[in-house]
Amino acid sequence: MSARAFSKGLKELRIHFSQNSPASQGLRDFIVKSYPDLKKANPGLPILIREASGIESRIIARFDRGRERKVVVDSLSAGDVEQKFKTLVAEAS
């Protein structure tokens, strides 16, 4: 994923996944591959990554005026997670 700066309307990203569940593998792979570039392109954006055993894999975006949107990415490949992620952050535009 080529990282780019996100719209100012995106205020925070929260990523939750299980550190050992096969259903979270795609999200873990996406984070390992994309996080450094995302953070470099968006240094002021809080990107919170939380691991907990047995939880569903999800990405939560907080936008202007406190609006939040969640996408569940359980059992998706890293490529499918990337597509869902791009769609989610595009809502900030």
C-alpha cells in the first residue's frame, strides 16, 4: 500500500485484533506491511493498535464531530483488509 496523508476529517484510527487467532492473520499482515508508511505519512494521526485474545478483527475510524465507523475484517486476506481500510478512510473526505 502506498501511504498517503489522510484528510483532516479523519481524527483517529483504532485497530483491534487477536494476537494468535487465524481469523486475525490478514489484519496482522496488513499492519506489519503498512503501519510504518502510514505513520510516516500521517505523523499527527493517532493510530492505536490493540491486541487481545479472542476478539474480532476490526478497524474503527473516528471522524469530525465524533462520528465513528467500524469495519470487521475477520478472516480476510491482507489484500482484502487493505481494500476495506481504503474504503473506510475515504469516508473522511
